[in-house]
Amino acid sequence: MPREWDATTYDSLPLPHLGWGRCTLDRLPLRGDERVLDAGCGTGRDTAGLLDRLPSGGVVALDGSVRMLEQLRERLAGRLDRVEVVRADLTAPPLPFDGEVDAVFSVAAFHWIDDHDALFRTLAARMRPGARLVSDCGGRGNIAAVNAAVAQVRGTAPGGWEFAGVEDTRRRLADAGFTDVEVALRPDPARFEPGEQLESFLATVILGAELDGMPEDEHEPFVKAVAGRLAEPVVDYVRLEIAATRAA
């Protein structure tokens, strides 16, 4: 299963993910009565917006993190009658819910999955013909400056992500049975207050996998060292925006 998260701290941060979620939702055409899979739903920030667009529909909220899903249940208390909460690995078919969905929506999740061929095949298997996939995730060149800072501190480059490009994503979607494929890369740097805000963001959102392998007393010095090697308090995000249709 995917790694666990500090969901409470994650939810308290000024996340650029909020803007990504709004933009991604704006790209998803909905009547309002569909069943939509929120793939990598996290704490449910975007799930809430999705529910607002589905007054007579529902959401399958899927994530691999127990803590994220606990936070989602708390956030959406009172609306869970229209939400199926599922813990699962997006590359392990079949996804553990019944039936098909009318659309798939995903924000800031797919880059945590290293096998995008398996990801798109697994999603396609749960989508009805004609269902739309709309997503945002880190793409080619994402957080390159942060990764360079980590390499300077540790002596080795970090890993654990798949920051895909346009052409490889187009091929993977076509191979998985998608048509009407639209893929684009968009730079979207995020600026933070230097010091505590930047360091908290780095520790919670970006450097978690690095910190998991360290003694706890080394966490703070490591994060401060990485932040100190950035030319400015900016995380150099590059977004991979995807839209595609499940073929008949």
C-alpha cells in the first residue's frame, strides 16, 4: 500500500493543490447525477467540491492512506451517504468497489504511482465506455530545484515519483484504451513564507519518503538544510494535465 501521511498537518497548509483542484474540476463536464471516482482523494478537499457538482450523484473516494481517509470522513460528515470510501492501491485490479463509474477525477496523486501503464489500465477497467478521465499531477521537470537541493544535502537524488511527460502519457493512455486524449505540461511555481511555512510544507508534502528512512532527530536539520539550499522559498511545480475518454 502507499505510504501514510500526516493528514492533519497536510490539511493545515496553504496548499497550491486547492487551485489545481478547482482547475481540474472545471475541466470535467458533469450533468450532476453521475457516479465519479476521486482517485487519490486525500483528505477530501476536492471531494467536497466534486459533491457540490453532483447534487443527485455520488463519489467513490479512493486513497491508499488510512489517515487521509479518516480526515476525509471527518471533513464530509453529514454527506457520507453519497460517498463510498475505499482504501486501495490504484495499480492493483480490480479496484474494490462494485460496478462502473461515469468519470474519474484526480488531483496531485498520479505522480506518486510509479507504474502509469498499470494505473491507466486499472482505471479503464472500472470506467463505462464514454466515461471521462480528468486529472492533474506532477509532470516532467516537477520540483527539479527541490530535488537538486536534496541531492546536495544527501549526496544522492531522491526518488519515489513518476513525473511523466506528454508523449509517454499519450502512449500509455492509448494502450490502456483511451481516446480523445489531451495532455499538457504547465509550470506552476508555488511561493511560501521562508522559514517555518516553507519547511513545514517540504516536510509534509514533498520530503516525507526521505524522512521515513531517517531517525526522528535528524528530520528537522535535514528539512532546514534542504530549504536553505533553495535559491528562493519557491517549490518549482510543473503540472501534467490530462483529459481522455474511455473507448467503447
